[in-house]
Amino acid sequence: MKYSHATVKDVRSGFCLVLLAKDKQLKVQPEKTFFLSWVSAPILGEGDDFEGDEPFAWGSREFMRKLCIGKDVEYYVANTKTQGEYGAVKLEGEDVAQSAISQGWLQFSFLAVNR
């Protein structure tokens, strides 16, 4: 398993991060949408009203945002689809999905492997 390095630019949900890949040869770092594999999180609704949010969706996103935003991480791509890449993210050697699961913000989901 080969891990690459990136900085977390944005957190869109409890399981969706925007990464800036670190490539010293490029002047502009490529941005990528990255989904954590094998987990599910409550879904945020669209727009400014919170009525479309599933329960605890905001808290799940905020937990991940506070944990990761602006930090350097290692990531491993397990699968690529049109909406983005799927895999694992480590922050200071610890899997961020596992951290969120242990705090109750995400849950392991075998069905989430092939979204």
C-alpha cells in the first residue's frame, strides 16, 4: 500500500474531504475530492436550511473539519469513480475514519465499499 501526502483544504461531510496533493514538481497543487471508504455518515442537505440534513450530519462534518482542516495527511487510494477517489486517510499515523467511528460520528459500513 503506497500512501501519498496532501493537505486537507475543505471538509464537505463526515466522509468527504477536499485534498491538495503535494507534488513538488507542480506550481499549482491539484485539488481532489476524496471519500473515506468503508464508512457511512449522516448526509447534509442542500442549501442554507438545515431541514434536509439527516440527524447529526452537521456534527459529523464539524468533527472531521476540526480534526483535519489545514493539516497534512497521508492518503491511500483504494478505488476511483467519477465523483472522486475512495480510500483511507491518516493524520499523524492514525486513521481518521477510525477516530470518527470511535467518537460515534461515522459507522463502519460494508455496503459503503462500492458506493
